[in-house]
Amino acid sequence: MTLLRVAVVGAGYWGPNLIRNFHKLGNCQLVAVADLDPKALNGIKRSYGSVETTTDAGSLLTRPDIDAVAIATPPHTHYQLARKALENGKHVLIEKPLTDSTADAEELVKLAEKTKRTLMVDHTFVYSGPVRKIRGMVDSNELGEIWYLDSVRIDLGLFTNDTNVVWDLAPHDLSIMGYLLDARPVEVSATGASPVKYFDGKVESIAYITVRLDNGCITHFHLSWLSPVKIRRILIGGSKKMLVYDHLDPDHQVVIYDKGVDITSEEERRRFLVQRRTGDMYAPKIDQTEPLETMCKHFVECALTGKRPITDGVSGLNVVRLIEATMESMRLGGAVVAL
């Protein structure tokens, strides 16, 4: 069996999840982990005794006995680490977002193509059972023409002074949108607020984003670190059926509604008459495999076979481009920014 020899850079918040999943895969060998914090490395060493640990991430990016590198470090470090890894012939998996600028994301995409190496972004929710189920429904036209997507991702969040709620949360929902809807974003408008005075009004903790697609579909995203309740919910309206995806409802993560409006005759069309349609609702069975496990397996498969990842560098670039347009719209007071 061919093994992909993997190193993980970053053992802080997200890195241990990647380490756990890569360590248990049969066609993968977790070789080493790097982090600046010796305490974090000590914890990894206790749990995975055979795995090497180091505070020198750069040394892992050039080692010939490492085939792939997973990067789970702050976004501003992604470009330099990934560039060095690709230049040294490594396949690269990067925690979202791909980079903190469109220009850097474009460079990584070009470099991956030049070196013929896999570049993949850890947009984990794309690999979840509910989102994959919804994609199947879109592909089969069960929902009909998609009219809108409305997303709410709010919580009493973890504040930091080096990012805002858009860079932190929007990659999840923008990547889901890009995966589910085969349409190109054409314009963005957004507003945000920074009510927490401790951060001097410089870190937006609430944002409302509207993205219009070239097929006429409208999408909206509500993001917040200042909610008393945690909500992870997406509504999708189609011409045939509608659905609600509630990530936090383990029993009914996806609920399909045979509801909508119909115009049954030309006379009704001329008179602007519509009839409400109310039918059955049901909750389909959802694959409960851990999304991160599915994502890690997909990365290993792509690196070993040359298969193009679902969340490849281009999809990561598209998300970064949307976020930069969002930030520009917020700077302009909600003005529409063309893409």
C-alpha cells in the first residue's frame, strides 16, 4: 500500500483535530508535528509517541521523507508556509481561509499548478453529511430552480484582535454556497459593526453580507460573535421545494418542505395571482461520519492519485476574493462591489 507521509504545522486550536484524523488513516503516515509552543508539542508526544515534534516548522517543509504538509496556523502565515512547501514538492492542505489576500491566493494556485501538487483548503462543512445530501438534491433537481440561500451563523464568539467575524466565520458559509450553487457571484454588499469598545471599533463582530449570483439567485449571510444563542442554520428556497439545514439539530439536520407558490395559468400570470402550495415535510437520513475525517481521506486520496479536490485552491481563492469584496463594501458603508 502506498502511504502518504504527512506533517502537520500548528498544534493549537485546529491542529490536534487534523493530527487525530491523519494518525488513524490507513493509507497515511503522520511523520511529524511542528508548533512554537513546547507545551502543545508535549501533549502531542504523550498522545502519539511515534510522531516527531519540533518548534522549527521550516525544517519540515524541505524534508524528503515528507510528502504532504497540513497547515493549521494563523491566516497571515499561510502564504509563506504553503509557498515554501509547494516549492519543495509537497502537497498542501491549508486551514481556512486559504490566505489573507486575493493576490497571495492567486500565487499559491499558480504555484500548485506549476509544481503539479495538490493544493486543498480545509472547508470542513463541505464534507459534512448534511451539505453533501443537499448537493445531491440540487444535482437531481429535487428543489427545482434555487431562488435564494439565507444563512445564519451566530454565537457568543471568541474575540481576537487579529481578525474579525467575517474572516473567522464567512469562509464556512461562502464555501458551502460555492459548493451547492453552480453559479458565479457577480456583486457583494455588506455592512458590519464593532460595538465592543475594547477593540477601539476596529474589529467587526457583527456582519450582514448579500451576494448576488449570475443566475439571479440571491444569498444572504448573518454573522455574529455577539449573540446570546448559538445558531447554525441555512434556508434554501427552490421553485419545487424548500429546505432548512440546522447543523445543531442532530435528529433533523436537514428538513425538506414541499412548500412554495404556483402560477397555474396565463390568466393568473397576467393578474399576478399565485397559489400557495403546502405539502409534506420530511427529514432524510444523514451520513454522520465526522466531516474532518472525510476531508482528510479526500486530501490523501487526491495527493496519491492526482484527483482534483472538491475544495481545491481555486475554491479557496474564490472565498478569499468574496471576503475581500465584503470588506471593501463594509469600508464603503454597504456600497455594492462588483466581482
